[in-house]
Amino acid sequence: MNADGKSLTLPPDEEVQVLIAERSDWHRRQRFTSNIAGPIFFLADLLCIVLSVPLSFEVYRLLISSQPILPVHLFAVCAAAGTYLLIRTSRHAYDRTLVNLFDPDADTLIDAGASVLIASAVVWQFGMIENLSRGLTILYLLALCTLLLLSRPIVRRVIRRLATNGSIEQRIAFYGADPSSLAIIRKVLDGIKLPHLHFVGVADDRPKVRKIEGLPLIGGLEELLALARNGEVDQVLFCVPNLPPKRLQDIMEELSNVSVDVAVIPAEAIQLGADYRVQLLGHLPVLTLWQRPFRDVSGLLKRGEDLLISGTAVVLLSPVLLLTALLVRLSSPGPIFFVQPRIGFNNELIKVLKFRTMYADQSDLKAEQTTTADDPRITPIGKTLRKLSLDELPQLFNVIRGDMSLIGPRPHATHMKVGDRYYQDAVRGYAGRHRVKPGITGLAQVKGVRGEIRTIERAKLRVELDTKYIENWSLMLDLWILLLTVRAVIWDRDAY
């Protein structure tokens, strides 16, 4: 503070002075932010619609050699085009930026088909359906879908090229030059690698550091406002963890006088890394750390998959089940099934069914003793059953009953250990795998982490793969794991 009570600011770095004093060539030319990606996709879709009309008409003329009733079909095309663009807009498909540039477009073809069906219904409503050619309608849909599929990689490449040469660029300045703020800035710089982002520098009226590696010190708020007026800053990111609300409000009032985006980075967003999603609770943004993986439609699909496949498997494998039960019964005295309490969904105990592979008087319900390759507790037939994972087949009944799923993290016994530590104590985030029902097989099993786990590193890898499965679940992933399970059973040497 000076004698007049005003804040002192550091003089801006020389390169910032050059930025303010000289308007460079790259500033004078037209430049867009990443929000232009959405309109580019819109124009590409519109071009695909326009091109699909003469293309489908020409193919129809060559195949059918007759002229369709032009007014009816042009009306149908306009209805289909308008419907398609409305559906895509309602899905926020044209709100895309470079951050979600490579989001999947599987719903594009679905929307195209829906638009044609709706347009046909409109034509029927107006009493013109008899004059609408089904063949030409199908040709239009095929042409549109083909052009949409071909356009997507081209549009993405064009947008990436525009970002690389500076035509699409987002210029960002940070506010906060103290150790805590700089730690956040470093994590932002290390975690974001997008070609359109250009970090201008760091501003602070009361800086606690004199030099920032890799970024210039812009100066104070006045210098930041000058850069914004000259167009050198598009967005200001506040990253001061303990900035008083009154001070933040005063700075934001000053920034509201210039055309610039203003955003705040919560300290929690950096500390939690990628373990959260930003969602709205009404108008209030919240950081969602965990979500139920299977809910509503996905939960019904998962349960339907389990019942269909496990029910079919029980019928087809019934001879194997009966033969295995007979062999277990004849191999040693004791029950056919080994019923073991294990940790299931929501950390609840479930009773997992297995064919008994150990001598009845040496069974280990709590899995307190690690199984070894030449474990004397295992019966001769038990070794073969374990090797081929046939002892796990009764768990199909667990799946039908609803205790388990076909695919998911393997359920662990209550006292299972890694070395001399319990699993839940040895691996951070272990309990997160219980957000879903345990499975007969899982991603960890087909990725080579099958059987007994003896090291912390392999235990962590198993939990990481289980978490990856939970966060990326799809029906196709389940089917892929089922196919790879057969190969894992045959070739994996870790199970015994």
C-alpha cells in the first residue's frame, strides 16, 4: 500500500508491455473461440442434407427411370431436414467445443432415421402419402447417413487444423500470484493439453511472488483490463483459494466493464482431479464425486443381460453341472457346494455358491489362509475344477437370484488379505468396487489379474481395472469380457 492507501502493483513483464503496445498480425486477423465448433458441425450437417437431395434423386432416376412428384418430395425433404436439425439442437449437439470435440456421434444416424419417419408422418397427415415414393425416401436416408458418417472425421480434422494455426484460440489469464494459486495454475497447465488454449500470464494486485516459470506476470487489475480491451484476453480464471468474497466481488465489477469471460476454479476441483463431474442442482453447480453406475434404463439392461445369459447358460451347461456335482460328491466326503460369505453390493454380505474343491474338514470360510499351487487342502478333482474355473459355475444361480452379476468386480471373502494386510486397508479406494454387484468374471480377470493376489501392486491393479469397468460400462464391454473370459481360463496360469 502507498501513502494514498492504494494497492501497489508490480510492473508488467516486458513481453506483456509488447503485447499491450503493439497489435501483432495474429491479433488483427479473424479469430474464433472454441464455441465455433458447434456452428461448424451445424453447417456440415446442413451441407449433408442439401447434398443428399440431388444425390438421392439422381440415383432414383438411374434405378427407376421415372420422375417423382417434385413438390411432394421437396415438402418431405424440408420436413425431414427441419426435424433433424431440431432433434440435434435439442440434444445440444451444436453446443460442442474443442473439449468434447471427439464425443461419439452414434445418435446422429438414429436422429436421421427419426427425422425421416416424422417427415413421412407429416406427409401422411397432409394427405400426400400416396404420392411419396418409398424407394426415394430410403435412398434419401441412405445418402444422408452416408454423408453424415463421411463428414464427421473431415469436420474434426478441419477444426483441429484451425486450432493449430491460431484461427480458433482461447486466450486465458490467471488471477492469483501466491504459492497456493500457483500450485493450482501448475496443475491446470499440466492437466490441460488442448491446441486452442493460450495462457497469457498471471495477474495480481498484491502478488507474493516476483517470478513465475513459464508464464509472465501481467501486473495488476489495470494491466489485465488493458489486455482485455485490446483483445489479448478472452477469459480470466480466478484461482485464489482464500480470496475474500468482497475482494472477488470488487474485481469482478471492474472486469464487467470489458468484454471478457470470468470463471472461478474451486480448489476442490484441482484436489479431486478427474474424480468428479460438474452438474447442476437447480441453478447451483455441484461437484459430483460418485454416481450410481447402473440406474433406470442401464440398470434394466444390466439385469436383463444377466437373466438372459445366465438362464441360457444353466440350460446349456446342465450336463456339465450335473457331472461336476457327481465328481465332487464321489471324490471326497462332504457337501457338493461350498457356500462362502463374501462382500457384495453396498458392502452387504452375500452367500456365494461354488463347487467344493477342498476337503470338507479343511474348508476356509473366511479365506484367512492364502491358497497355494500345491495346497494340501485341495482335493485332486478340486485342482482341475479350479484350473478350469468350473468351481465357479454354481454362481450362475447367484446371478439369477440377484446377488451377483455375470460381469463385475469379483467378490472377496470377508478376511481376504494382501500380504499381512486386509484388502480394504491395503488399497485406497477399494470400497468403490462395491458400488455394483460382484461378478463371476470381470475386466481384471481378462486382463491377467486372476486368482490369488499376493502383492500390493497387483491388488492396486485389480482395483484400478474394477473401477475402470464401473466407469466405462456398456453392453458391448460386457460381451467382450465374456468372450475373453474363455481365453483367460484356458491360458492363464495364475489360478489354482
